[in-house]
Amino acid sequence: MIEPAPDETTLSLAFEAALRAPDHGQLRPYRFFLVRGQARHALGDLMAKHLAESDPTAGLEQLAKMRQKPLRAPLIVVVAAKLVDHPKVPRIEQVVGAGAAAQNILLCLHARGYAGIWRTGGAAYSDSIKASFGLAQAGATQYPARAPHRSRHRVERLATWSRRMHSRATRSGWPTPTKH
């Protein structure tokens, strides 16, 4: 992923999109953390520490590689499911709601021309890393950089607009909608 990361206006739009995700009970069971600049180095150190603790056989090369992972993107958005006990909203629905919010962020950023991936590894489940964000549960998503030049699908090719549907329906003998 390459610079530039999404600007503040684009990020605001992305977080507005996240707030439109399905959310049974309007609990807003998610939190977002932006990790950029030097904070990516600190996250890399935490990830390497987690690897060393969880896999004592990890060598120096593996630890160095883990330390570099957050540096592959100019911005990481950590999307965390912050679950609460609720009599009508099971925890799984809260997790799904956080996932839907993450998807909306990613879709918004893609629509604005940025590249991004959803990436969750073992470090996302580390108690020490979750604690560093003040959380009990977390997942991680990277939303970096302006998309490289690539062929993009045009919405017009993928969507059937009502005027096209109307003309197709008329030709095929379907009943046509009446005007009110």
C-alpha cells in the first residue's frame, strides 16, 4: 500500500458509513482506532513481542518481519468489537455489527479511490495488544493508500437502472409500473 493515506474528510465519510451498518439495539458495539506515523512502529513492536511470547521458537528474522508488518500501509484502522451484555442483542450480533461497520468503512474508502484490505492475525487476539488499545476484544483492518492505477469496474456496467429495466420489462411482456 502506498501514500497518501485517506485525508480527514475521506475518513469522516468512511466513519459516517460505518455508523450506517446494521446495529440491532443501536448499541454501536464498535470502536475505531487510527494507527499512523510513528504509532505503526509501536504497534509493530507489540506484535513482535506477542509473537515472541506465543511462539518461543520464532527467530530474529520472524520477529523483524512481524515488526515491519504495520509499516506496509500508511494508515491502519483498528476496528474493535466492544461487546456488552444485553438481554435482546446476543454477542454474536454485536460482533457481526462491528464487522458490518468495518465493511462499510472499506467500501467507502474503495469508492473514494483508496486501496485497502481486511487483515486480522493472531496478534489481534493478544490480551496485551488489546489492552494497549484499552479493549477486551479487537480485530484489525488496514485501509491504506491511494489505489494504484488499475482497471475499475464501472457501476453502469454492473447495475441495471430503472429505465433499462422498464424497457426490458416492456419488451419481455412484464407488466409495467403505472405512473401516479
